[in-house]
Amino acid sequence: MKIAIVEDDINMRKSLEIAMSDYKEFEIQTFKNAKDALKGIDESFNLIITDINMPGMDGIEFIKTLGGKFEVIIMTGNATLQRAIESIHLGVKDFLLKPFDVDTLIGAIKREDKIQKVQKSIPQKSSKNPTNGFLGTSKALESALKIADKAAKTDASILLLGESGVGKEVFASYIHENSPRAKKPFIAINMAAIPDNLIESELFGFEKGAFTDASEAKAGQFELANGGTLFLDEIGEMPYSVQAKILRALQEKEIRRLGSSKEIKIDIRVISATNANLGQKIKNGEFRDDLYFRLNTIPINIAPLRERKDEILQIAQKILEQNCIKYGFDLKSFSNESQKQLLDYHWPGNIRELMSVVERAVILSENEEITPQELFLEYRGLAKRRDITEMEKELIQEVLLSSQGNLEKASKTLGMSKASLEKKIKNHEL
């Protein structure tokens, strides 16, 4: 397995080089920054391991530039955990919280190696994503859907608000499918995934000869969505220079291709989405307030998965079933402790992260029952469960040590009789 490690800290980089030199099955190449990595990485690499906080080009921008061509593992400290969650939106399936020992990293690499081998052995029958749509239900979801149902019947612009991975595109598709425009196109475009210099031509299209590489004319997304719905995801990442042109297109209901003097009439419904604080971006001069008001006719707040706990096991079970079928496994199940971990985990990456975790667990599990160890949530930041019995045992141990084994002194400190203490010592096998 050929692996690229991108880390600007020379001590960390050299430490990883030395530690991983013991594993002959891995071919390691390190880079001191993302720009050097982009020059040195080719199709022969199987995996990229990268830090997030790096000078010049940070890890998130680096992942965007890679364009989903490689599997990526993120290394991050607690201070950049939110950035790691952003990476999930870009397709990253694994991240390690610093500090971690090399065994944790090797374990993650071996898991990824196994997953790649399994995925390559399965013929891709269809490019259609079988996980579209709502896979569970909860009061929070039903509340948002009630607003969506009312809004769908109108042509009003809708702004979907919520964290990355909560299902904003699923909502947008649901609104379109339940609107009078359902039989017309639904076009989705992620503003964060398109380089700034290409957004205008992607949205509005261009004529032949409009710029150097324009060998033929091309319709933009506004034209392609004519009669239907245009979904603009991550609008908070939209360049300020493009915002005025989008506002004009929405107000005048016409667009002009790059290199053309001809106006093209359009009839579209716009749904937009963001996980950014647009109010703050307006104050910072990064987002136009007039465009914000145009897009925000009907706002719909989509709650994060941690506030929709009723859905967690429902979604997990359906994703499990779908992946067992996809990879040709007998139907698997979650152990009771695995279900508890799924419910206890914070899910900062929301539904997208849950789907990724379950798929990996299906592939990596050796038996029909998926264990907590196969979910690998603890290294993502899940605190280990500690019950009252375990905490009581630790307290008694600590008091016994501090009293040097004097039961009378320990019992007074703990506020219990000597007989009760002796019984608990016996029960805890101390």
C-alpha cells in the first residue's frame, strides 16, 4: 500500500517516518506541505494522511483540490476538530485526534486497506446512491418536514440551515419532488467544491471562444435547471463577486452566458443551504444582505443528529442492511453495547458520519454481530462508558491507598461502616 503523509511539523513528520519504517507492507512518502504533495502525488498512491493546520494551503483546501480521487485520513488536534468534521463533508471517512500512538494510526491504515480491497472486489452495479431519502423519523425531523411540505407547494425561495451532514440535499430533493415542478429538472451544485474562478462559468455557462479553453458553447446550471429547481449548497462559500450576478438572475429571471450579449430567460425555483453563520458574514462584508433576504424567504432549520436520537438506530439499521446486500454479506446486527455507543456518540459529522461508520463496520466485522471495537468510535472522541459500580470501585481503591490499607480509617473517610466496606471490597474483588 502506497501512502502519502502530509505534515508541516518536522518532528511529527520524522517520527511517523521512523515508526512506520518497521512496516514493510507500506510504502511511505512524506511531504512538508500540501503544495509539495500536490506536485508529488500520482495515481499510484492508495491513501493520503494529512494534517489540517498547515501554512500556505490547509488540509481542507488540500482535500478539495484532490477532488475525491484518493481516500484520506485526517490528523487533527482538539482545536481543529470542527475542521475535521468539515472534511467528512468532502468525503473523508476517518480522522484521528492528536495525540495518538503509532499503533492507532497503523490500525486505521490497515482498516482502510481492507476496506479498499473489499470495495474493489465488488462490481459497481449502479451509480445510484441507495441511501438517498429519509431513513428514520423523529419529532425534530417531523417538525422541519411540516414546514417543508407547506413551502413545497409554493415557488418561494427556501434557505436550509443546519450543520454539515444533516441531510440538507435530501430536504432539497424532497421539496422539489413534492412541488409543482417535480417533473422538471432538479440540479444541485456545491459552491464549496468549485474553484472560485470557475463558479461563474459553471452557473451561467459560456459561449465558444469566451476564454482560452472554451472550444465550444456550454449551458450553465441555471439554464439546465430551467422549469425546475436549482439547489445551491454551501452558499456561504460563494465568492462575493458572483453574488451580485446571482441576485440579478433571481430578480430579473434572466441570465447571460460568459462571452454573450444575449439574455436568456429562466424560470427556476431556488433552494439554498448553508452551515455558515450568514449574519456574521454579512457583518464582515463577505455576504450581501440583499441576496440573503432574497434567498431566505422561508428558512428551515434542520436539527443535528444528536438532537434526533430517535433516528440514530433506525438509520444505522437501514445502512447496515443496505451494505450487507451491497457487499454480499449475510445480514449482520449490532450488539447491545454497540447500540449504546451509537446513541452515546456526539456525531459531529451527523448523518454522513453515521453512514460512513456503519459501512466501515459492516466491512471490517469478522462475525455476524458488530462489536463496539468494530465501530472505532473511541478514537473519534467517544468517552468510555463508566457505570456507578466502576466509579465506586475506583473510589474505594483510592481511599484504601491513601489510608495505607487501614479499614477503620478508610470506612470513616467513605462514610460507611467497616462491615459494609469489607463487603464491598469482597464484591469488587479488591
